[in-house]
Amino acid sequence: EVSIPEAIKKIPAIKQGVAFSLDENKFSYLSTIELANFRGFTLEAGYSSDDKAVAVFSYPILKLKNYLDLPILDLLECNLGVYAGYGRITLGNGNAKDNNEFTYGFSATLLRLKW
């Protein structure tokens, strides 16, 4: 028997943050989900606003809910990490100079939304 509330609790949290690309020297918006967590370190996968699939490796620096008691603080946390992204994956000849773009840099996750 499937319990809908129990199934919803198993959906991973969606994280929202920013990234700074070291090779392009620009900021982008990140939206990721947690794939794995080990001793505080988190592996995430998602999408950036500059049309790239990204993988993020991060560590929580600050969780305000540990210091203050406000309901909204369950959504706020600061995770710093590194990311790598890949975009415009094309197998054909097409416009070859704009295809298969790789990027990397630093990331900061600020919001954690749980269902």
C-alpha cells in the first residue's frame, strides 16, 4: 500500500542559489536537487540559468534555524561549494564553435525548499 504523505517526504529538497563561473567570469542562477549526502557534504545535480546541466559539491556553512526559532528559517541555509556544468550538447556538425560548452566555478545555495 502506498501512502502519499510518505511518498512526498521522500522527494529530495530543491535548492536555489547562485554560481560564479571562473572561465566566463559571470554569475548565473542555479536550481538543484540533492543526490547524496555524506558527513555534511552534498552532491547535487540541476540546471543553471545559462542553459547548462550542472553538478555541485557543497558543504553547509550556516543554518540559521540552529540559532533562531522562526518558521521561515527552515528554508534558509548557506551552502558553499564548487560546480561544473555542461551545455549545448550536440552530436551533429551544426554550429560547432558554440556546442559542448563546459564551465566550472563556485556556488552558494541560499534556499532549500522541501515538499
